[in-house]
Amino acid sequence: MTPLNTAAERKRKTVLQTAAGLFFCFLLFRIWKCPFRLIFGIPCPGCGMSRALLALVHGDLKASLSFHPLLIPTALCLMLGVVFWKKNSRKAYRAVLYIWIAAMIILWLIRLVIFFETFTLSDLNGSLLGILVSYIPMPL
Ligand SMILES: [Zn+2]
């Protein structure tokens, strides 16, 4: 095995190892469902993005918006972020990033309120939190 000579080679190796590790974790834990939801039993801020993207790719804008209304704004923010990053305008980049984060959190909180309107403890079944809760003795 040859030693890695340049910083670029070391960086590439680190990126590849990280990607391989994440892929291994993905396979190990069978995380084709949301890892956040798998652990806590509640949806994460990005839950629905994949389904929204699939619906959008299939031309169903209405379904896409119902799965996650911030998919298109997220794509726009991403493009704006890349443009601002390339132009070295860090202030504009940060503004876009913070607006996007705020929008994601506000939408997540709204969706959690809707989610918890019909929430029961049995909704935690299958999540790691649900498994922990099942060990707590409940009064009858
Ligand atoms: Zn999620």
C-alpha cells in the first residue's frame, strides 16, 4: 500500500470512507425509513421530502406539495446558496441558509401539532423510543 502523498488524496480518502460508513450504517439499520422517526417515533423536519421529490418528478405538483411543501423552496435555496457561495457573498449565503432553516423548523412544528392531534403511544411502536417506553411499567 502506498502512502497518501497529498492533502487532496487524504481528503478524498476521508470522504470515501465516510460515504462507505454511512452506506454501511444505512444497510445495517435498514434505514430506508427516516432515522429520526426510527429512533424517536415522530417525523423529522425533512420527512416527506423524498416522496415529494418523487411526486414532482412524476409531474404531480399537488401530491408533492402535500408530502412536503418546502421541497421547491428548498431547491431554490440550495441553488441560491451555491450562487452566493461561488460569488463569495457569505452574508447573502447565511441569510438564505437561516431563512431556510427557520422555514423548515416552523413547518416542522406545524406538522408536529397536526401529527400529535391524533398521536397515541401505539404510534411509537417500532421506534427505539417505543421500545424503551414499553419497558416502563404503566399503571392499569
Ligand atoms: Zn424524517
